[in-house]
Amino acid sequence: MPKAINNKILTLPDGRVMGYCEYGDPMGMPVIFCHGYPASRLQGALTQSVARQIGLRIVSADRPGFGLSDPLPGRNLLDWPRDVAALSDALGFERFAVLGVSGGGPYALACGYALATRVSNVCVICGLAPLSAQGILAHTNWLAWPSYFLARRAPLLLRIFHTLIIFSILRPHPERLLRWIISRSVADRKILERKDILVQITASIQESLRQGMAGVTSEFQLYAHDWGFNLSKIQVPVHLWQGDRDTTVPLSHARYLAENLPNATLTVVPGEGHFSLPIVHMAAILRELV
């Protein structure tokens, strides 16, 4: 799989450690990459070859409790823009674009909200909408329903559920859970037949669990509750990309975001799924950021 330039560590202002990698052109236009769920800084490798060709410097950081980044107890979505600002300051970025994939979408939008003077634009690929929105879970995969219910009603049981049902499978055999999740998506099944892609995605998932299940569980609780900011207040341009055959984060999420963001454009790609879209169409997606 494409190699990161290297693993890097940044000490944040509050003393926590953040792990990150860089991909693409080291001298290119900066883009902060917000990884999916569960995933890690290694997911940024999906952008490597295209980013290098078109002159983008992709900085992909682990969120708190994932990969190499220290946990942040009691965190919320708006803590992430503060970490991104510190990372950008350390790297000398005055302005930058933000790219969020799947579960990284809410974090990319949080940056667009809280760092409006520094963020040039935001791109969200197959991104989550607020899970509390009416009807948003209607076509979501089988793991989301019990996780959402437990996150809202019984957080302790959510951790037990994730540990018993997900962690016991995800850490030793991530490819098995992936195949279950994408079983209804022809496009995703086809793309994961490519061994290089499967290895890359599973490596990112396994790295996300380096510190155990706590980061994954606490993150789902953030998705399931109020995000702490209003989508209508995000004024930076937001590019939404969505496959109409996505069975992991269905099209209803992208439509909700497009309806509630004041400066959004939605590109729906026929026939593409959750994993196939960012791999097959990464060139078009990154060019839109430029």
C-alpha cells in the first residue's frame, strides 16, 4: 500500500500527544484529512498518488483515543477544531482545506464552523449526518441501530456491546466485519476484492484500535448526541460526495446535509458504494478542493 512520509508526533498545548502522517506533495496546498470510523491516520494513504499528482499536501491525524493520539476524556466535536488549529500552527498553515470521510465528516464540518477564517473549503465523502435527525437511520446498516439506542440510553451497555460484538471480531479479523457491512453493496464488494485496498483499509482499522475500544465507543456517543453546532451557521463552501449504492452511510445522510448547509453542493455518483466512491473518484474529489 502507499507509504506515509512517516509517522509524526505533535505535543498539543494541553500536553496531549497527537499522531499524524503526511501524504502527497510535501510542498503542496495543505489539506487536513479527517479519518473515518473506525479508522486512523493511515486512511489518508487513499489520497497519496492523486494528491502528489495535483499538488496537495495531505495531513492525516488520529483523533483522541485513536492510533497514536492520547485520549481526551469528556471531549466533544468542537474540541477537534482546536486540535486542528494547533496542528496547522505547528506546520505553518495559515489557510487550508479540510477533507472528511464517513465518520470524519462531522469533524470536517466542525472545522468549517469553528475555523471559518482559516478553512478555505470543506469536502465530505459519504459523511454522517446527525443521527438524531428524523428518518436518518431508516436505511442504515444493522450495527447502527443498537449502537444508537445504547449511546442515547445506556452508554455503559454500548461499551459492552462494542466490545463483545465488534472488538472481538474487528481487531483480529477486520476483513470479516467489513464483508458483513458491505454484503448488500456490489460496488463495495468488488473494490474490496483488490488485495491492496483491503490491506490498506484493514491496517487503518486495526491501528484505530491500538489503545482499545474506548476511543471508538466514545466517538459513537458523539455522533448520537447533539453535535454542538448548527449546520446552518457554516458559511464556508462544502462539497458533498455520495454514492447512491452506499449501504453503510446511505444517501439520506448526504441529502440531509445538503438541505441544511447554506453553501453546499452535492455530487451523487450512480453505482458507487461507501468504500468504492473515494477510491474510484478520488481524483475528481481532490480537484474540487483545489
